[in-house]
Amino acid sequence: MDNKKFQEMIDEFTLDSDAIKDVAASFRYDIEHGVKETGESSLRMLPSYIGLPTGKETGEYLALDFGGTNLRVVLIRLDGEGKFEVIKKVAKPLVVPGEYDFICADANADELFDFIADMIEEAVDGNRDKKYLLGHTFSFPSSQTNIYNARLIIWTKEFATKGVEGEVVNDLLKAALARKNLTNVEPTAVINDTVAVLLAAAYKLGNVNIGSIYATGHNTCYYETFTGMGKPAMVINMESGGFNKLAINKYDYKLDMESEKQYEQRLEKMVSGRYMGELLSYCLDDAWNIGKVEFTSIDISTILADNSDSLDEVCDLLKAKINADITTDDAIWVKALAETIASRSARLVVATYCGIMWHLYPNGGIPKQFVAVDGSVYEKMPTIKDNMQKAIYEILGEEADKLELVLENGGSALGAALAAAMEPVEC
Ligand code: GLC
């Protein structure tokens, strides 16, 4: 066991207080340049053409949640006053190993959208008479000219289906619905999942300006007033996973070189669930020369959850993966490394939230508010919430208690229904 090697790797993933304050400052810089469209920002800052809900929205809507490997179609009734009821839910994976895979480069747009249309048919019980308005949470960078027209700029999160990049996704969906004779289902609104989380939280709680996903992918949106700029206020999808003013280490570099889209999504590749396990794999290979052994963020969670002295669970997991004798000492180092990878992730994510606060309240005086977050990493990975809280204090000091992180669980479907119910922002 080479302790020095592990200590070096841990140091490479460690970010101190000054480092995260610097990240918050450069993130704010990129927001400001993005808002002013100076061309100097690494953030896409995509307009969503939607504001915040009043909380009074009502009616029955279909919601399509398309953003990860699990696809959901939900029939929802909005009852106003922040209340709603799920009437029916259909959920299916987009990949079943050995059976089908709609997100690989061999799959095409028609196959993918036909699969989605089948799920919609199931959600409406085959009804071809009743009119349904459909809100679509499509969680990939899309450029919009209005609330309907969202064109996929580039796949992220290792999606690779052919024939979708550059297309208006709701046109692909409409065509698939027409092929199934489901023209009574009308896709009307497309939003990003971060926007859905913000809308859902604003509907239920009010007093929220930031919506964020901390899951397979990572991204954040916020409500921008464009004060003094003569533009209507609306939610902006920053595609913050693409923020790139960050120093990377050699493991980040290796991961990037072996990813589907090199040089894209720098922040996301450092923080999100899709990639954290992979970073651990590269490190363990560097330390032990074991080749590429696959680790996932669920493995990281398992490692972090073992608080026993002997670290039996960590040892068992490592033995099963790399087929070698593992001592408790080895496991202690691996756990310390996994903790540092997770902590770097939490600290970077929080730095972006603080950068938004500095942009929104340049003269200080942050009002008390919620920050709505959804996603498996935030919800389930041990240490993440504590590290986020700690980082907020390190960056914002006394003002830290103005921000309350809240889990907005399953906001994607509710947000999509709200988007279908709300009046869009016209420009
Ligand atoms: C990726 C997508 C982004 C999405 C995020 C979370 O970063 O590009 O649109 O919001 O994943 O799902």
C-alpha cells in the first residue's frame, strides 16, 4: 500500500476556502457576462420563456420527464395553493441491458420518440378523444425561441442517440404521437429539469430563486430580472455544468479525454453522479494498477456510509470489484479519497449558488430564501448535505443562514405540468 500516493491524490482533490471563494467569484463573473452577452462567459445562459408560478395554477396536465436513464410520463392535477395530485404514472428505463438501448449511438430519434409515445399512450389509457396539454421537462441544453420551440444544442450525460441534436424536440415528439394517432395529446411547453425544480418549489413554497439538479447530471437555473436592461424577467437555464473556469487535475483530464464529448461540461464532470465513481476508478488504477474497474456514485455512497472501525463493507466492495486482498488500511485510504471526491463536488456546487447570490444582490443584504435542489446525489449520498452547508458558511459567512437548501423531490413532473398551465413570457 502506497500511502504517499493516496495522500497525493487526496491533495489533488482538496479545495480550501479560498479556492471555493475564487470559484464563486468567477462563476458570478460568467453570469454577469452571460446576462450582458459579452461573449466572455462559459455559461450558456439559455432563456426559458417562463417566469415563476403564482401558486394558483389549476387543471389536469400530462407531464413528460425526459432527462436521465429513467423516463416518466405523469398525469397530474394541479389544485392551486401549492397542491397537486398525481393521477397516473408510467416509468420505464431507456436502457435495459441485453434488450434495448435508446440512448446509444446506434439508436435513432424515431425509435426513441416512438418509445416515448408508447408510454404516453399508456398514461392516457389509450384515450384518443380527450384533449391533453403536455409539459415536457427535457433536461439537456436546448436553445429556445419560445416556450414550445426547444432545439437540442448538444447531448450531455453521455447520451448519443442519432438525429436529435439540432432538432426541435417537441416536433420529434409530435411526429411520433401522430404516428400513433395520438393527436389529442398536444405538447405545449418545454423546460429544463432545473427550471421544473424551481417552478415546483415556487408553487409549493414561494420565496425561491434558484433551482438545481444534483444527480446523474448537474445544472442550475435562477430567476433573472434583467433590471434596467429592457428585457422581460424570466428563468434562465445556465447549463452550469458547462462552467469551465476551473483548474482540473490529471484524473479530471483523463475522464474528459475518454468521455463522449471532450472539453464540454467541465463542472459537471467534476461534480455529478455520472462521473464521481469514474474519477475514483482512475485514481485506484493509478494507485494499484488495476486497469479500468468500474465504480459508480452508488459505490461511493456505499463507501461513505460505512462508519465501522473495520470498514468491512468497503473491504467487501473493493474485493468484489478488483478481486484482490484488501486490508482495513487500504479501505481507510479509499474511503478518505472517496470522501474528498464527494466533498470537492459539494463545495463546487455550493460555490455556484453563492456566485448567483452575489450577482442577484451585489450590495449584500441577501434576503432569506430557499434554494431548491433535486437529485440522487443531493438526496442520498452521505456527507453531501453537510459539506454543502459548511461551504455556504465558508463563502457567505454571516449571511449563510439566509439560504436554506430544500429537497424538491420529483419536481420534474410537477414543474412540467406547471409550465403547461402557466402563461409563457413573450419577447
Ligand atoms: C446536464 C444537462 C442539463 C440538465 C442536467 C441535470 O447537465 O445538460 O440540461 O439540467 O444535466 O439533469
